[in-house]
Amino acid sequence: KQEVTQIPAALSVPEGENLVLNCSFTDSAIYNLQWFRQDPGKGLTSLLLIQSSQREQTSGRLNASLDKSSGRSTLYIAASQPGDSATYLCAVIIQGAQKLVFGQGTRLTINP
Amino acid sequence: DGGITQSPKYLFRKEGQNVTLSCEQNLNHDAMYWYRQDPGQGLRLIYYSQIVNDFQKGDIAEGYSVSREKKESFPLTVTSAQKNPTAFYLCASSLDSPNYGYTFGSGTRLTVV
């Protein structure tokens, strides 16, 4: 059974810092990995989608990497801002099932 | 703009009642999904449908039912058999190919009163 783990569960940093969020998964047979952002009481907003043949994707200040062989992904946020405060979720799409399996998220707080 | 619309945003249910949560998408996506989110437990898959008139149980389908009569719509009914229905419910959709990722709605918060 595919399991996804995100570390740390919570992170608080001062504004302007660069930071890394981690995601690991137990089974490397995945189609893709997708990073989402969730604000309190809201739905999920897709940030980046990395296909299994890719190693990284970039969007603005965000960069996500994928290493299938080691079962790891990282989300790098450059020059963090208070508006980046949210919960960040990673999810893998299982081969053959087309289902998303989620980690429990990292709650990020950026302090002004 | 294309997207997923969930309604209502907040829903209150009395003990023993069935309630239906609406999910509509205008993205022309083939597949639709329902997830439940509880604090500290992440998102869990309730039901999914990859084509009209067909759907499959997810990991926590007991006490829930769905229908997929139209490509655009995938309503979820929370029945009285669901013992702990208070949660945040999220609907999602995707194209048939997983290469394009998933799109989520804004959620419905269900509370038992």
C-alpha cells in the first residue's frame, strides 16, 4: 500500500528565508507527483505537477524536484513571504489506479 | 473560467438524516473524485468515477453513496449509516490521462447537529 509522509508537520520561519518542504513515498511505481497549497477552510490549489519522467518543475519562486528511485520529492520556496503561509500537501498518482494518495501536509507560517 | 463548483459551502445535518453534497465541473474532465478531510488524518478517498454511469469505492466508502448520470456532475450523499460525518468534503476532477493532474473544488464543511 502506498504511503506518503511529509516532514516537518509544521514549520515557522522569518520572512525572506528560503525553505524546503519534504515528501517521501513508499512505492516508486507512480505516474506523477503533485504539490498543492491549502489555506484554512479552503479547497486545494495546485502548485506544481511533476510527471514521472521529469526530475523537477518550476513556477515563480517555487521549485519541486522528484527522485523516484529514492521515493522523495522536495518543494523549495525562495524568498518566503507572509502570503506563503498555508498548509502544503504532496500527493502521488498511483500507476494503474489513477488515484491520488496524500501526505498529511506541512503547515507553514512565515513571520513578518 | 473553467472550474469545479461545490455547494453548499456549509451544511448542517441532524442525526438520522441523509444529505447530498453537490459537485459540478465545466472542465470537460472524464474522472471525478470525492475526498474527506479530517484534522490530523489528511485526505481520504471516498468514491471515484472514471466514466458516466460507473463509479468505484475508495478507501472509506461505507455510509456514503454517489451517482454519475452526467459527465459534469458527481453528487455525494452522506447517509444516516455514516456514524461520524462531520468533516470537510472535497471534490476533484481530472482528465482520463493522469499526466494533467487534478483540480479541486472549494469544499463543503458538513456538521452534525
